[in-house]
Amino acid sequence: MDAVRMRKVAPAALVAAGAIACWSAPALGHDLDPPPWERFVPFTTFQEWDFNQPGTIPPDGEAQGNWYNEDPANDTPLAIPGIDVNWIADLPAAGRTGLYEGLGAGQTYIDFEVPNWIDDEPLKWVWIQISGVWGTIPPPTVEFITGNEAGVTLEGVFIDSFDTVPGEHRTEWWELRPNPDFELIRLHLPAGTYVDQVVIDTWSFPAPGAVGLMGIACIAATRRRR
């Protein structure tokens, strides 16, 4: 970890930043289901991958700056494909470009390394959007999220998922408590599925009580409006 980031950020009043309002972050590209909190403010991260080339790559989406975190000059998120996913330049029948195909055996996943804020906030939400083509077969899913806090490995807890466009776009919502400073997110691609964009947002909470309840209420209201 870069020495610049080895510090503890003092808790901030996110109310002032607007992060606990019933916020609907603006959509970017085919970022169809943005998180219900404000992007590009302290204690949030954003990263978008469009997979325009194969291999281990930083975010390469079309969004503002491709990613946002505490120290973007030194802490670069990465997508790391397993050896059993196949990158293809285009899928003409679906009108898609830059895709990973699940081959159905072995290391059929993409790992995402997400550097995060060094802070004392106790709770983190992770909002993962997956776009591609899978039709009626089992979709790509997040296999696990892990982090490390004070030498202790933390496991993410799945909260919910939403099929924004069945067969083409879905969202998963996870929680980490305590809140680590770095996440590893593994996306599993079943055989016959294609993924052409992944957008990951995170938000660290200043308090797990009232703010968390407010956030849940906002998400419920947002879902009712869809």
C-alpha cells in the first residue's frame, strides 16, 4: 500500500455530502442500475470495466475518469480474468463488443481488486452491476467478496439481487462489516454466459444504525419506483 494512503481518515458528516439522502446516482453508459447513493464523494468508490482488451486491466469504461477512490493516482483497481474465461472482440448477433465468455470448467471467473478508503467507518455496501448476454441460463453471479481488517479476513454478506433486464443485466448488493480498506470480488461466469461490462460501487457508512436504516428505506423506495 502506498505510504500516501497509510492513514486513517477522520469520520465525515456524509449528510453534508448528500450521501444518505434518497439519492439516485446518474447512470453512465449502460450502467442501468446505479446505486442509491451519490457517487464521486468521500467514502465512496466507483469503477467501470468494458473489457476492451483481454488480460489484467484497470477500469476502461466510458464513465468519468473510469474510477474514483481516495488516491486514484496510486491505487488502481484491476480486473483479473481466470484462465478458463475466453475474451472475444465482438458478438455480432448481440451487437456487443469486448466480452468474456464462461467456458464452464476450471477457473471460470473474473477477480476484481478494489482499493478503498482508509477509514474507521464500521460498515460498507458494495453494489455490483453485471451486463452481458445469458438469456435463460443461470446468470453470472458474485461468488464471494473478501477483505482484510487488522489482519483478519472478512467475508462479504449477500443482501439482495435485482434483474434489471432479464438475461442481460443484473445487480448484486453486498455488505461488509467490519469495513476493510481493500476488497477482492470474484464474479463466476457459468458456461455459455457472456459479460461485457461490470460496474462496482462501494460506500462506507459513518454509523451502522440510523444511517443504515435510512439507506435501506431509500433503496426500498427506489425499487418501488422502478
